[in-house]
Amino acid sequence: MALDANEDLHIGWMHRPSGSIELFYAMLDGGSPGGGSATVLINTTALTASDGYDTRYPSIGIGPGNEVTIAYDSKALIPFMPGSSYPGCKVAMMRINPALDDQSGDAASVGSITTLAERPISSALFATAMPVSAGVDQNGNVYVSYYSGYNESYVPPRGSLNFVVVDSSGMPITDTRGLTEGNTATTTGSLTLPSVFVDGSKAYVGWTDDRSGTPEILLQILP
């Protein structure tokens, strides 16, 4: 969830309507008087098409003009042998502008509100990926943290936590950097999910790993 400058609430989630997991979005009026039920401005809207490949773990950030950036774990096909591939994933982003909808309470046409179609954030394709967390600054730059699994060559580290900043079009501003030490971030014994908060031009990234031998909560502040 994310709150915009008008105190309207933007919600993204994943759901399996048929054979694959897809991303959905809704917008609520956060200014309902007296703390009553919020008015639905945009009802449940499918952001990704049901095509048999999972799209997971949306993270929402609000940018300039209250545009909504969604970073997520997107479907991808990983080459395996000549002429064959298997399902994998990549980290990607898209952007929508809810102001392009009439906000009458029904579902939006995703094509009419999309201002940036899916763009990859990670250059590598992964066999597995963990939830993505992202924040957006006042210039529309997106600060993204995500766990990666083995890449297409099955090269470790598995479960390493990555961080990168991209501009509003998805082009990298910084190199992708690892925040964890080796394989210390585990997704098997305990779930270690990143959380990104952006304030000005700084990102605060929190997560847990067991580099000390015991799972601990860690924080790093990144420019």
C-alpha cells in the first residue's frame, strides 16, 4: 500500500484468478470523514494478463504528480538448452497514472492509465526471486531492493539481497550492489524480506540475515 499527497490509498496485491498469479490494483479515497469506510475510486483492476506465468510481489511507490510505480517479480523464460527454456523471473517495474481514469468506482482500463509499460530492473534472469521492495523519490527515481536466487547459469550466491536505483524510465542510476555477505541471507530457514523507505534522496533498507550466527535485524542507509 502507499498513500499519495491527497491522502488517497493505492493498493497492489497478487492473486491467482486462473492458472497463474497476476498483479491487481485498487484506489481508495483516504479522506473519508469521521473515519468511515473509504470510497472506492478505482475498483479491482488487473495490471498483468493471465498468461500462464506467475507475476508476483508488487511494491508500490508514489512519484511526482501522484503517479504510481509498481516494482515486482515478473515472469521470464530462461534459456536451458538450444531450443528449450524453463520458467524463471526478473525484477521489473511499470507505472500508472490514476488521474487518467474517471475514478467513478469501477475498474480502470489498464491500457488507458499505463504511462510506463513493463521495464526490466535486473539484467539477470533468475530461477527464483523473493519479494521486491521499492520506494520513489520526488524526482521519480526508484530505489529497489530484492532477493535473488540462482541466475540462469546457476551461479551463487543464492538468496543474496541486492539494491539498485533506477530513473523514472527504468534506466540504472547506480550499479546493482549486494547488501548481504555471501549466502548469509537465507530464504529457507527463516524468511528475510527487505523493506525500503525513501526520504529525500536517501533510502533506508531494512532486512534480516544471520551473518552473526543468529538472525538479526539490519539497517543500511544508502544515498
